[in-house]
Amino acid sequence: MVAPTCVLAAKTGAFKSKSNQIQLSDHFTTGRLLKFTASPIIMMIFTSIYTIVDGFFVSNYAGKTAFTALNLIYPYLQMLGCLGFMIGTGGSALVAMTLGTGDEKRANRLFSMLVVATAVLGVLFSAFGLALLEPVALRLGATPELLPSCLIYGRILLTFQTAFMLQYLFQSFFIAAEKPRLGLCFTVAAGATNMVLDFVLVGVAGLGLVGAASATVISQMVGGVAPIFYFAKRRPGCRLYFTKPLFSLWELFKACTNGASELMTNISMSLVSALYNIQLLKLFGADGVAAYGVLMYVGFVFAAVFIGYAQGCAPIVSYHFGADNKDELKNLLRRSLTIISVAGVAMLVSSELLAGPLAKIFVGYDAGLLALTIHGMKLYSISFILSGFNIFGSAFFTALNNGAVSAAISFLRTLLFQIVSILTLPLLIGVDGIWLAVVAAEAMALVCTAGFIVQGRRKYGYM
């Protein structure tokens, strides 16, 4: 049952702190919404910087072979780590909805249980990932020249998989705790650690992939382990803290199924990246994989803006859904679609203008590879004007605790439509089809996302 006082507070904005801290119960104008989501957006950008910085230093200081090996094995590592993102997004929506009903004690017991579950699963996935690393690397197309580098980088990251998963988890829960800026501080600290150590270990010490991997795992300890000490006790202005865990398999299942779309998105992206690499090896050789790696780095940053915005909005949507405040749900959807439209156009224009300079940062030492990368980037970047709507649509249904629709959008967008496009477009329009595959997939997914939103308007009352 929805607590009447919470409903009233949600509709009137009664839960305002003396310090004007933005709270989930507030009414959100466009400016207020951007202010609240700014921290998650920057947080996601800094998270994406990990691989980008590794790639920059490895490419420029360790060479093209090491750079190709990193990009070849990374989809597998990302796929294993995304479990933390699934529990974080699905669990934070569940916890925020519980806060919206006024049951703060239960919300914190759920939060504590989800952190413990993530830590335990992290240890299990580390062992699992290490056992399968070599056969997976071979399946992904690692040649005898690339295999040793794939194994070195993969073994170091998988050993510290738990920290990676916890970092993803806490990114979502800092937002639900109404502490997005603090979450940003932890993420910036982790990102800065990664960049400094990459410079020292790869650029100065010349440790190559060993240095890059070491820099990454140390930074993940900052982002994934340090927050444990913050949530260890109840703090003023923070909605969440560790307490006696609920230990409910049903609630854990609900969190996982609710966040299944995020799991699907990350697994699908990893599988699709592997398929891209296989196709590009056939079409362009190692240069194709290297060029695609640069495209992914640029794509990570632009997608991080949309993911961060969606991640920042999700607890707000969940709270007002739990408080049965349909007027605010309408307001959030309308303003979000406008923001995403403007951001999509800005990203398309900037990516087209900056294709050359961005590509040169990573592969400026090879003229042929540089030309291939610039050409691919200009085609690939068309997808940025479409992808934001699909990313937000999936997160929106996760926030409404409708994991099935959210997972369907993610499955269609990141797996089914992309696989079909990758396999068919090169046959229909030539090699440019490989770069335009993501554009076709996002366009088809957008039609489906719009259909789901229109279909759910009566059930949720957001239109």
C-alpha cells in the first residue's frame, strides 16, 4: 500500500531539505532534471574512460598488436562484469520504489542484501571467467601472435572482477541514495587513478598490457571497494546505509529480472563486438579490429551521456511510480524526450566534425589505419541521433519495474537487429554496410521502443 504522506509529499514537493538538496520526491523542471542527472552522466563518462585510456596508451606505447589484442578480449571481460550493472539498475529501481512507499527500513535491508549478493557472485564469476579465458580468446579469433597478450590482460582483470561489479552496482545506488555528486566523486577519483597509473605504468615504465591492466584494476578498487566504507554507517542526508540484509531469493530474483535489460544490453554488446571483430578480420585484417576499437571508444563516451541520463532518471521514475504520482511521470517522460532529441543532434554534429582529430589520437601513427577509422566513424556516428531514445526507453521500463519490456527493447536493439544488420548489410551495399549496421539496428529498435511506450500509456498513466 502506498503511504498517503509519501503521495502527498511527492505531489507537493514537501520533502525539501533545508540545503535545497534535490530529492526523488521533488517536482522536476528541465533545469532541475539536468542538474540531478549531471553527476550520473559525468560518472558514466569517467567509467567509459577506463578502456579508452588503456587503449590510448597501449596503442601509442605498446603498438598495434597489443591494441588489437585488448579490443579482441575486452568484450568477454565486459560481459562477465555486467552482472553488477544488472543488479545495480534493477535493484536501485526496486529500492527507490520501496522508498517511494515510505518503507525506508525495508529499502535498506534490500540494498544491503544486493551488495552482499554482488560480492559473492563476483568471486564466482572471477573463477568461471579465468577457467574459460583461453578457449574463449581462441573462439574470438585470437591468433598465436595475439593470444599471449589477450591472456595477460584478461587474467589480471578477471582476478579483480568483484571490484568491477561493485563499482557498477554503487553507481546506481548513489543515485537512489540521493547522493549522485558523491557517486561522481568516487568515479572521478577512480578515473583519475586510472589515467595517472596508465601514464606511469605504460607510458613511463613501458609495462604494456600488464601496466594497463594493473592501472584498471587499481582504479576499480577505488570505485568499487571504497564506497563500502561510506555506506557502512548511517549518514545525514543519505537515504541508504548497510543494515541487516533481507536475504530473500525472491527479492534478488525481482532485482535481477528487473535489471535483465541492462544485462541483455551488455551481453549483447559484447557478443556483437565479437561478431564485428570476426567480420572485420575477414574484410580488413587486424586494421579492421583496431579501427573498430577506436569507434567503440568514441561510442562509449557518447553512449555514456545517454546511459548516465537514463540511469539518473530511473530512481526518480521509480519513486514517483511507487508514490502513484502520474502527473510527475508524464512530466519526466515529456522533458526527457526533449532533452534526448537535442542531445542526439548535438552528438551527431560534433562526432562528424571531430572524426579526424579523434581518430588521430589513437592511430595517427598509421596513415592507412587512420583513413579507415575516419571513414568508419563518420558512418557509425549517424546512430547517435537514434540511440538515446532506445537507451532511455529501456531504462524507463526498468524504472517502472517492467523488466520484460525493458529486456525486449535491449534484446532487439543490441542483439537481434545488430546481428541481422552485420550479416546482411555488407552483402547488400558492400563494406560500408559493416559501419552502417548499428544505424540500421537503432532505427528498427526505435520503432519498437515507440510502440512499447504508446502501448503502456494507459497502464502507467504517463501520457
